[in-house]
Amino acid sequence: MYKGKVVVNSLNYDQLSFNILLTSNENDTIIQIHKPFYGNLLQIKYDNSSNLMKYISKDSSYEINAGIPRNIGDIVNNCLLRESYADEVFEDGQSLNIECYKNMDKTNFYMQYKGSSFKGFLIKNE
């Protein structure tokens, strides 16, 4: 399990900052997004075998056929386990650019996808 922060910049919204918890294994990748004093805002669960993504919020839960690259589990693991990692993935007319690098115990990342950018860090939660 990893914990960290992410800052989201989007053309449609002001800059937003969130705390994140990330768990990844060979079966699924789970990203939990929360803010202090508000609690959990969203949990995203990606099933690596079926390419289904489930969004769970306080209001509802629903599954969609993931609009993200099919190998997102591999991308996350490469980012977390390597000293540095960069990739550009094209799928369904969209590109995902990701760059990761380690700085001591912290994995820093920068990602661009569908007109939004995500910048943050993750630290292994032991």
C-alpha cells in the first residue's frame, strides 16, 4: 500500500489537491481519494483481467468499461518499482503520458491524460 498526494489540473476546473491511497497487485489496482475533514471522496477499483473499472463514492457505485489503458496495472507497478520510468500509451485515440522517478523513499509522478495533468508523490506505507 502506498499513500501520498496528487494535484489535479484540468481545463474545466480549478486546481484540486487530494490525498491518495494506492494498492496494486496482479488482480486489481485500487486508488482511494480522500480529503482531510471530508473523508473518502472516491474509490476507483480497476480489475486487470476484465478491464472493468468500478467507481465507489458516498452517493453511488457503478462499473464502466475502463476508458484508460488496459495495462494500467503494469504502468502503476513500473512506476512504483523502478528508479525511473516514462511511457506514452496510445489507446482509443487518447494518449496517456507518465513520468515517475524515485527520490529517497518517495516516488514522484507526473501524468497527462485527456486534457488534465496529475502531479504528486507516493510513499510506501509500511
